[in-house]
Amino acid sequence: MWEQLAREICDKTLLVCRRSGDRIPYLTGRDGRFDDQTDRNISWWTNGFWAGQLWQVYAFTGDEDLRRTAVAIEEKLDRALLDDMGMDHDSGFKWLPTAGEDYLLTGSGDSRRRLLLAASNLAGRFNPAGEFIRAWNDREGKNAGWAIIDCLMNLPLLYRASDLTSDPRFAQVAARHAHTAVRHFLRPDGSCEHIVVFDPVSGKKLDTLAGQGMYAGSAWSRGQAWAIYGFTLSYLHTGDTAFLDAAKKAAAFFCGHIPASGLIPADFCQGPDCDFEDDSAAVIAVCGLLTLAEATDDGAYKTAAERLLSALVKHGRCDLTPDTDCLLTRCSVSYDAPVHDHPLIYADYFFTEAVLKLAGKGLVIW
Ligand code: GLY
């Protein structure tokens, strides 16, 4: 089943690549076509995912159109490297699926330099007082003490930079941030905070915020998925079992709250009268669970991951028709977003990563 689905994803990705040129998509319009962030916001955190999908499919098919387009997008992102306010905590999301995949597959010197520049900027965001990587930027420093659960997924850029340079400092910063996430983001029941506010001078924990979840203390489903995947990756890069334990707790919470339908809500605390869904949370969790299954040799995680994917297929959430550009149809940016249940480019990326992995051909980029 996964082999067939992988082929359909690859066919559609190639078709869309050929008709979209070097667009950098985030959303899909009413006409079913991707938008383009190139001139809208070159620093947007999702700008690496389409190129990442192209690289994943390139590794599967070897079609040169995919490689050329992915490289063109990677080159466009050089403008983001010079945008001081745009260079935030999300450098891993922007440069691992672009320069990271390129370097992995071609050994490009430019890609290596991009990775190291982005990693140096990310490492420079570390606050030694609270031992966290600062989220976002603001000119007044009002959020200088903010850290977020999503940032766990940016840490592999730092682990990779240490591997590339034989300099342990990048990995040390990453591991310290991950330990802070274990201490201050993971709750006793395995659910996670989205935003934790620290005093940026003393490092003391001051508050937690709802962020993209329903309320402070709720369980934003995508944040929960970032925790499963992110803690697992920190375990794989460091061998520190504190991160493995954290990943298992986050996975137990997520799996224990999957509704009977198998479809993931925007927030696990939303009531039965709210039907906001988030396919992106589902597929990020799938990637995390598949990686956790490999890390632990526990097939139960793989079974849970396959059930989540099967639910998306069974309930018609996958669009494999040539008429549209997207692959998954019902995502939520956040619980209080003005619109819900629409495609998002990162859902498509992680869907592709998951299905190609199950088909035995996925690239490991994180
Ligand atoms: N990293 C932001 C999000 O998950 O929406």
C-alpha cells in the first residue's frame, strides 16, 4: 500500500513542480494552486518545505527537474540569510530541507556554507541564563525571554553543524535547549506547553502562553507532534536517554488522545462541538512515531503511525488528483486562526517524508 501511495505522491509532486516553476508555496488558493512567498515574505518559516518535498521525491525518482527547482528555491533563500529580523529560531525548518538535503545528495559547497551560516545564527540565539534558544524577534525585546516547543525541530541543524565542523559547541547548545524543554515544557501527563516565558536576564521561568493552542495549559496537537519528533531526534543525535523518555511520554499522550476517527483535532482539549482538524499534526506525529519505532525497536509506534496515515486516506484527506497542487486538505495553523481545514505546505512535506520512509526510500534530513 505505501509503495503505491509513494508513487502517486511522487507523480503529483513532479507534475506540480513542472507547472509551478520556482514558487515558494505556503498556502493553496481557491483555484487549487500554490501561492508564492518569494516577494511576500522570503523569511517565512515554511519556505524550505516545498524544496524539501522536491528533494525527497528526487531521491526517489532521480528526475532532474525536481533537483533544478529545489536548487533555485535554495538560492532564493539567500536573501533571507541577510534579513536580520527574519533570521529567527526557525533556521532548521528553512535550511535543513533545502541546503541540508542538497548537501546530503550532491555535496554542494554553497549548501554547506548556507548550513553553517544558518547554524551559527541559530546558536547565537542561545540564552545562557535560562539555557533556551530564543523564539522570534522583536525590536523592543519584549519577547526576548520566549521559547517554544517547535524549536526542538530546529536543533538538528546544530547537531549537523557540529558534525560538519567537528566543533562540539553547536551540539552543546542544542542539547542544553532540549534539556530545558524536558524540564519546562513537558508536563507530568506527557502533554506540552507551546510557549514558555523566561526572564531573559535571570533565566527564571515566568509564565506559559497558549500560543497556537486553545488556552494556556491546553494541548496544541501540532506542538505535541513536534515534541514526539523533536525529542526523538535529540535522543538520536546525543544518545541521552532523558530525551528518549521525553519522546515516549509525548507519544503516549498523543496516542492516548487520538479520537475514534483517527483524525487529529487542532487542539486535544477542544470540545466535541468543535471540528477543527489538523492533518499537519497527524503527519508530523507519524514521522516522529516512525523514528521512535526505529530508535526503540518497538513496533507499537509504527503501528500507531500507520493507523494515523490510514485514517487520512480512508477519510479522504489526501488529494492525489492532478487538478490541485496540495496533497493534504484539512490543516489548522492555530486553534484561533480565522480559517481552518485547508492545505499547508508543511503537512505535504511531512506526509511525503512519512510515506516515502514507509516505502523504504525516505531521506533522513533532521
Ligand atoms: N512552527 C510553527 C507551527 O508549527 O505552526
